[in-house]
Amino acid sequence: MGLFDFFKKNKEEEQAEDIKTEQLAEESGEEATESEAEQSVEEEAAEEITSEEISAEEESIVEEENAAAEETAEENIAVEEETVKEEVAEEEKPTKKKGFFARLKEGLGKTRNSIMGGIDSVLGTFTKIDEDLFEELEEVLIMADLGVETTMTVIDALRKRVKKEGITDPSAIKDLLAEEISGILLEGCEEDYEIKTPCVLLVIGVNGVGKTTTIGKLAHIYKESGKSVLLAAADTFRAAAIDQLEIWGERGGIDVIKHEENSDPAAVVFDAVNAARARKTDLLICDTAGRLHNKKNLMDELKKIFKVIEREYPEANREVYLVLDATTGQNAMQQAKLFKEAADITGIILTKLDGTAKGGIVVAIKNELKIPVRYIGVGEGIDDLQKFDAESFAKALFGKEQE
């Protein structure tokens, strides 16, 4: 074999090798492609299965949530229906309003606890009646705003009764004390007191005691009892006093005679008195004199008003009610003394007795000033201002029941 033939043979063998290698590569690629395709198909199938499982699981969860939501909704509806039924049933129940004695007893709770709680505490520490016992009782009564003078009157009466009746048991003091205080409240009480018509009623008192509101409630009480009522806005110096009285007049359908703010109170009373006389009104209530900063000015103003009433309406009966705030305790007593010097007070209205521990001031006013308490307030409602009943007050003060 020549050299040329040798190279030619090698070339052919190399070409044959290359062709074979390409064939093997193609076969391998086809196999790989087929394998990849098979794998892809398997993965897609697996994904479909997984997707189906997830979808089934999600549907299951959604169904459970929907079922739970429906159950909760049904429960809520049931609860709501039950609540509505209860509310309707509550509304359909006959309303039972507390009587005034019950409200009075409830309102005097703090005062009763202050007096009777202190007394029980003192009596519980003594085994015999002696001067130390009386001294501690004095302190309890003074702290309950009976005042020094009234307290001394009560304790002196106790000493005399203990000695006269030969009482030795400290527990017996409690009933004696209740009797003495009730006696002060009941002394000289007028049964079924009524104002005589036609009447001009002046209501006085310092700002902040509830004077104008009390006038509105008084007007309501008298109108409900069948009397014709007229209001006079003669407290002309207090900001908004005229507007406030007008609101009360509108509520009760009662006319209000008024002037401009800061005008002469006596001029307002002049117009009101003439209107009341012309209309033959049963009761004219005048809101006036709300200042104590200068007693002389107050006295001069009241004298001027009294002269107007006397000159213009001499046939009318005249009443002067002083409004006091029970929560101020002994300050209320000082106000009463000052106003008594300025006017002939015929009655006292004690407001805000509910929720105060200073209700003992009623006893002090009755004992020291000898001015009858005409009305008391034990709440904000229009019906919470009522005529003062000494017997009911005494029973409520000591926790006894109304017969």
C-alpha cells in the first residue's frame, strides 16, 4: 500500500468515526429529549394532582369557614332577637315610679349615714352614759351640720331626759336622740299649708343655689294644681337669668314679664304686678335679689320692690321664699341670717338635698331661725321639688318606714 492510499484510508476511517459519533449524539439527544419530555409530562401531571389537592383543600377550608360564618350569623341573629324581645318585654312592663318618700329616704342616705353612723360608732365604744359620751355625740352632730347652737340644744335635752328617766344603757340614747331631732322638725309645723291667692311671691337667694330653676319648678307645681301663674324676670343683673326664666316659662306655657338686661328690678316688678292684677292671676312669682356682696344695696333694692307691690297691688298676699343650697351646710345658715336682716322671709326652699351629707342643716335652720322650710329638692327632675313634710323628713332621716 502506498503512502497516498494509507492517508486516504485513515481519512475515510475518520469520516466514518465522525458520522458514527454524530449518529450516536443524535440518538443520545433524542433519548434526552424524550426523557425530558417524559419528565415534563410527569411534572405537569404531578402539578395537576397537587393543584387539584390544594384546590380541594381550599374548597374544604372555604366550606368550613362559610359553615362557621353561617352558624355565627345564626347565633348573632338569635341573640339579637332575644335582646329585642327582652327590650320589648321591659318596655311593656308597667313603669313603677318611686314615691317621693322613697326618693327622699334615698336622697338623705349620706346625711343619715353621717348622723346615725357616727352615733352608732360612739355608742358602740361606751358601756355607760357619762360626760365623755355626750361630748363625742356633740362632735358627731356638729359634723353633720346641725350647728353648735342646735347641737347644744339637743345634747342638753338628752342630759335632762337621761337623768329624769334614770337611763343607764348607752344604746337607749339613739332613740332619744331621734325623738329630740324629730321634735325640733315637727315643732310648730303647719299642716296643709297653702299660699293665699292672689299672691305675689318673691324668690331670693345667691347665684348658684338653683334659684331660677326652682322658680320654674314652683310655677309647674302651682299650675298643675289649677292656679294661674305669671313670672317676672326681675333678677336683671345676672347673665342669662332672663333667658333661663323664659325657657322655663315656655316649657310650662307660662308668660314671663321682662325688661332688658341690667334694667331696674323694681320697674320689672311694677309691670308684672299690674299685669297680674289686670289678668286676675292667682300667683305672680318674681325672680329677684341674687346678690349678697353689698347688703345695703340688697336691702335698698328689696325695700323698693316691696313699696311697688304695696302701692300697686295692696290686696295681694305677699310671700318671700329664700332658696338655699343644702350642700353648702353652715354657709347656707349664714346666707339665711343675712337675708333675714334684709327681708321678712316667710319660707325657705332647700335644694340639692340628694347626695349630700349636710342635710342636718334643715334641723339647724328650723331650730335657730324659726323660719319654716316650705319646699325641698331631692333631684334634678321637675317633680323632685316637693312640699316639706316634717314628719316624713324625720322618718327618712332616721331610716324609718312611712306608715
